[in-house]
Amino acid sequence: MKLLHPYISYKEAIKPDICQKIISLGLSNIEENKKKGISTQGNTLNEKHINRERNKVSKDITVSDKTNEEIKKEGFNLDQIVVRDSEICWLKDKFLYDLILPLIEKANREAGWNWNIDTAEMFQFTVYHGRKEDGGFYGWHSDGSSDFNSAIRPAIKVSDNPLTFKPPKKNFNDQSSTAGSNAIMPDMEKEDLPLKKDKSGLIPIFSQDDKKWGKVRKISMTLNLTDPNSYEGGNLKFDLGPHVKGNRIKVCDDSRSQGSLIVFPSFMYHCVTPVTIGTRFSLVLWCLGKPWQ
């Protein structure tokens, strides 16, 4: 999709004290999750990338700086390449939505997209730990596809132990069946829905939240929470496509200031280069709507 404005940025839109508040909240949640035995490892929509030992595609360059074509040319199996190294937790505090959603709505108008969005996911607080040789990063990826095949599918929890989900039961009109309480009933004759490898929940294509059913990620937002003087590396890059005038790869220097955020289409390919010194904290949100028709 060719766009006049492939992204919209707002420099230093969030004050440093609010950024620090979000960092403290996120780190506190990560520590609580660790105490409860909940994984804080960043994962991707592709399960085969989870829990693998990190590989390097060359002596000095990590996977995040290479395209899939470049990796394959160097003889590496894409299924064996770790595409992300970070820690995460999920936040759903109301003040975050009150703070960020108006800016996303503003960007949607100013970019001329005017896309219909209905709901938002939880915020993802992300920590990229800096290391000289193998700092935290996120390789080239998009946040989601835009077609009906990629729309979030419904799930109904059947039990907690073991954790089990079923698809909803459909009536003769292909509508979800309900009990007397209007609760949507699971179809017990169907197979269990797939779980993540650590059995902590559903794989991302399924959700219990009926507000997300049939929706795809349309608009993404990333907020830099960190003082740029406190870390090195960790650059956000966009791939603007092979036919763009000028450089195809855009390094988003305008997002490095603390409190700066960028709003962009979820289908756009982007990456975060390795953090070599310090720690980079960010906050990410995805807004969803029905697939384009």
C-alpha cells in the first residue's frame, strides 16, 4: 500500500516524569511476574522463534540488521534464527489509554489514513538490555497482516487446570450459541485450541475478548521512554519499500528523544537495532479494526 505519510511522529509528546512513571510501573510488573513464575521473555507471532539459543549471522552483525534474503544468502536457516531479544510485560492502566489514544487518533487524521479502528490491545512494556556483543534487539517484522485470514478468532475458556479453550458453538444460522445467561457456549465437540509453548495462554491469533473477534491490527504506536543519552544503539528503522524515492530504509532519529512517539500502519516492516550500551525502555500499543474491504 502506497502512503503519502507512512508514519507520523510526535517529538517529546510525553513528559519525562510520566515516562519515568511508566518505566517504574513496567519494571515492577516484570518483577512480580518473575516471582509468580510468569515468563517475561519477549516473543513473536511466530512460535518457532521462542526459547531458541541466539544465533549470529556474522561476527559483528546481529540478525536484526539483516533482511531474510541476506540471511539466506549467508546460508542460515530462517527457522533457526532468533529474531527478538527483550523482556516484556503487559499493562492496561487507564491513564495510559487516556494519554496515548488521543495521539493515535490525531495521527490517524493528520496522516490522511482515517482508518476505522474499534478497540486496542493491552500495552506492551519492552526492555532491551544493552550488551556490547549481543544487545537486545527486534529483527525485521510487521505487527500483523490486514486480511480476513489474519483476523483474531474467538476462544472460550473451558478450564483452568489444565488450561483449555474451545471455539464457540454455532447454531444453524452460523451464530454463536448462548446459554440462558447469554454467555457464549464452547463447542465441546471441537478440538482444543492451540496454546503457547509454555502453556501460559492462547497463541495470538485467538482471543477471549469478543471486542477483538474478527479484527486485525491496523495502527501501531511505539513510545520511547528512555533518555537517549543513557543508551546506544536501539534505533527504530522502517522499510519503506523497494520503489520509494531516496533511501528505502528510514532510521527514525525523530523518535529517539525521551517521550517521543511514532504512529504507523501495523503492516509496515520495521526493526529495532541492537542496544550496545545501557537499557532502552519502550511502550507499544496496537489498535484494531475490521479487515479492509
